[in-house]
Amino acid sequence: MIPVFDGHNDFVQRLVAAGPGAEALWRCGDGTGHLDLPRVRAGGMAGGLFAMWMPDSQHGDLDALLTQMQNPPFALDLPAQVPHDAALPQAFAQAAHLLALDRAGLLRLCRSAADIRAAMDAGEIAAVLHMEGAEAIRDMDALHLWHAAGLRSLGPVWSRPTAYGNGVPFAFPSSPDTGEGLTPLGHALVRECNALRIMLDLSHLNEKGCDDVARISDAPLVASHSCAHAIAPSSRNLTDRQLRQIADSGGLVGLNFASGFLRPDGKRLPVEGFDTILRHLDHLLGILGEDGVALGSDFDGALMPADLPDAAALPRLLDAMQAHGYGPALVEKIAWRNWVGVLERTWGG
């Protein structure tokens, strides 16, 4: 079975919600969500970036929002920034739960590409600590503290503003050019992440914010879980200009499995079959090349395709790639080698 290293999941929120049952949730599963150890093993998932994400306290009418997203066009308002004092304890709780799984020997928290390779060789699940939206980081001293705790990947924003920049709203059809870019503090964050070799994630940044990162950063540009705007014109997807910018940096895009970002009609309804996914992969490969495309599922954070409902189904996607004409070497690159490669280039050996 070809292993998969995945660029983005939101599983750790489920760990926090499970409370004392968190270890059992990972070890055995509970029949919900997209990830747990049995399904990870069944699907050949060797590891990935495990995201901390800070929910806000004002979700509004969720049913009404989902109805809008099932019936484009739509343009949802950006949520308000989460205050630092509310975000920090949430981030601590999520990081603590992931570290507890590491201590229990149920996965390996990886701080280097060598750690990832060693975990994969040993048959352990390689987990990288990622923060999606930097509300929990007050200043650069705090960034150093998080780095010491194992943080190796950071998205300055989720789809709302932070002290560092502006997120892209959920809108269809829409350009990702939706507002101002990074703040002066955001510029400092990029430079300090470069100094610490923390990977910067462009997913959820608006177009001007992406341009700012591209101008300031000396690392490969990476979007951990995004799709092609030319196929599905969602505000969350990357334009060909952005893809060329990432390609020129020697960077990478992890394909998001979220049905609403894959579908050309923008409807938040499950994608059927693999043709739409393959159209996105073909487009990304045409601009980024064989070394610049990977997977970024968004497991436990999005509506999955009908034929890719959870991690156990990953072999179906790899089989579809091979049936589409991708050779074994290319499938391996997309499945895991490209992620390990870009992390080596970003972090150093």
C-alpha cells in the first residue's frame, strides 16, 4: 500500500471535545468524523499536519449558513477576530491533547523531516503540529515558545482577520482578492517564521496576503489545503497567478478534499466519483509540476466526497490516479514524497 502524508486535518478539536475519552477516541474511534487510528491504518495514512484551530463563540445560524453554501451564489461575512485571551487556552488544550497521544506511543510528534522519515520507517503515525490562524500568538516571544513546544507549521489566518492579516471569506463565485494584506505585525511574523524555519501556510489568506508572504519570505510557498480557482471559482481557491508564484518558489499545494471547493458549481454537496478531483490534480500538475502537488484532505474540517468519506478510503483515490494514467512514481510523489521534500527544504534536513 502506498503511504499517504496528508497536509491538513482538524482532528485535534475532536480530541478536546472527547475530554477523558480522547485517547480511546484515537485508539478505537467512535464511528464519527473522518480520522481515528483504525481508519488511518486501514487507509495507509502515514501521518500529516494536525491543525489547531480556535473556534469563535458566535457561530450564528449554522443551518442558514449551510443552506446558503448549498445554493450559490453566496458571500458569507467574515467572522470577527478571536481575542488572544480566548484563543490561547483553546490552543493549549489542543496541543496538550496531541502531545498526550505522543507520550502514550499512539503517534510520534515530529519536529524535523528526519523525524517524519523515522516514524514512517517504524510504522508510527507522523504528526506535525500546525496552527491555523495565529490568534493564540501574541508576539514573537510567544512564537518562539510555540516553536519550542513543537510548532512547525503556521497559517497566519483562518477565514477571519487576525492581528497579522486578513482571511478570505467563504464566497462563490469570487476572486480571492477580497481585502488588505498582512499587517506590519504580519510582516514580522513571516520573517520570524523564516528565522525559526516554521513553514508558512497560504491557505485561507486572501490574495494580497499571499502576495505579501511571497515578497517577504525566503522559504518555499505552501498552501496546505487548497484547490484550483480555474476549475472551481471559490474565494478559497488559488488562481493560476498564485499557482505560478508557488511554483516559482519551489513550493507546493496540497489538494483540499472539501466538496464545496472542488465542485465547479460551488455547491456544498458531496462530489460523486473522482473525475472532479482528477481535474483539479491535472490543473495543479500543469502549473506546479510533479514535485509541487500533494494532498491536504481537510479531514474532520469539511464535507468529504461521497467516494472518499474518511481516511480508510484513501486507497480509492490513489487507485483512481493510477487508472487516470499517473504512473507509480508520480502517485508516490503526490501521496507523500512531495510533502516530505518541501518540509526538508523549509526546515532543513
